[in-house]
Amino acid sequence: MANNTNPSKSAPHHPPPELAEPEAIKPKLGKNVLIVTLVILGFILLGCLTIGVLVAKTGLVQIPVLSKLYRGPTPTRVVQAPAFDPQAFQYLLLSRLTAKVQTGRPPYVFQLTEQELTGALNQAISEAFRDQAWVTEKLQLAVTEQGLEFLGNFKQDGIRVHALIKLQPSVQDGGILFTPVEIRFGDYPVPLSIANRVAGLIFERDFGTWLLKFRDIIFQQVVAHDGFLEITASPAKS
């Protein structure tokens, strides 16, 4: 059987299809830089805001808007009393002790109210300032069964110090020592070491060195009650 295929005739030639050119990759560097910059700025802003809130809640300075978050230390109660000088306070103590000595036998026990303590403190504090430019805005001593509670608000040239100090009274060397057991500046509790640094900027003496002592009176015992101190004492021997 004859083969009708013509070897001289070849299959038609088709050129290979042209490959599509890949899309050009658009640079994204500018967009990435913008995002990173915004993130960094956000962290900086958050850090500044956090620091601002922390500073505002110390009460040291007024910061617009943020200082609205500041509450300040709150005393157990408000104690108001006129100031009287240390000599008048000493005479008050001595007269009460003398009255007990004349009418009874030892132990000689008398009381000091928180109003009397606050009045004496209001006069004495001005003499304890390291710099007389400090101004007292509020000062009081409240007495509870747990001890004494000192509240002092002071200011100088735009700086404010609001302190709440809980004190434990005890007898030492014939005087009454007031030992701090809890200290708050603004809204924060602080350790005694830091509190003494702040106190050193304001007062001549550190916390924990406040000793009430008189030449004519020997204190023997002190007990805190709600609103007053109960003091046991004796006259000093001449």
C-alpha cells in the first residue's frame, strides 16, 4: 500500500510565546519609615505621659490636666488649733504635772489633746525650716489608738510638698520620741531613706529625730488614745 506522506513537507513552525515581563517591585521604604517613626513617637509620647502622671501624683508641681489626677494624702480627721509658742506649751505641761503632784501620789498621769499638740506644732514648725522661704499651707497632728498622724502641706517657689506621716510615740531618755512608721508624699508611700532626703530640703532635722524633752519634766510613759495622749511623768530633780 502506497504511503501518501510527503517527507518534504514539515510541520508548521510556531515561534515560542513571549514571556510576560514581571511587574516592577515598587519600593516600600518610605512607607515603612513612616510607620516606624509613628511607633517611636507613640512610645515617646506614652513614656512622657507616664512620667507626667507619676510626677503629678507626687504633688510636687502643678501639671496642666494631669494634676487633676492628684488626690493627696487624706488625714483621719481635720484638727484645727491656734498656734502657741514653745514656752507656753512647756508651761501647760508643767502646770498639769504640778497639779497632779499637789493632789495625788505617783504615778502622775495627765492628758494632752491633739488640738494642743497641733497648736504647739504650728509654732514650732516655722523654727524648724531650713529655709524661711517655705510656707506652711496646712499642718496638724491627729492622735489615734495606733499613734500620731502628722499632716503637713508646704510650698516654696512653685514647689509643693504634701506629707502624711504616721508616728509611734515612746519614751527615751526622759523625753518623748516620735518614730515614723509610715510616710507618704503626695499619693505615694516612700521609704524612710527617701523621706529623710526630702525632709533635709525642708527641715533642719530628719524624721525619726523628733524628741520632745524639757528640763523640768521627766516623761516615763506615753500612751496614744483616740484624740489625746496619756502621759505619765514626774518632776525633774533639782
